[in-house]
Amino acid sequence: MGKSAAIESGGEDKLGTVKAWPQRAKSFYNDVRTEMRKVTTPSRKEVQGTTTVVIITVFLFGVYFWFVDTVIGKSLDHFLKYLTSR
């Protein structure tokens, strides 16, 4: 008898959730609309500036990682040659 009461109350809770869905969806879409009104499109100058920064940063990181890779690779080559010459 206790199990059937628990199942019934769980069913009512699910039914309430389903009934509240349209109101929650409407509220969500209203919130999205409100937030989208706050969004501004960047100017062409801002886009060009940030694009330049990204390109320069990618180039610098590329050079840095190439240098680190070269140093580690040469170090490992020398170390392995040292181990094999013993």
C-alpha cells in the first residue's frame, strides 16, 4: 500500500512538471530575447584589431613551440647517441 501511494505522488509531480513546461519555455524565450537585445555587433575596426592580435599570437606560439621542439629533439638525439656509444 505504501508503494502505490509513493508512485501516485510521483506521478502527480511529473504531471505538474509537464503542465508547467509551456510556461517555462515561454519564460526561457523571453529571457533569450532580452539578452539578445543587449548584444552588440563589433565594428570593422575592432574585428580587424582582434584578428591581427590572433594572427600574431598564433605565429609567436608557433615559433616558440618549433624552438622548444627543436631543442628537446636535439637533446634527445645527443643523449641517445651518448647511450649507444658507451
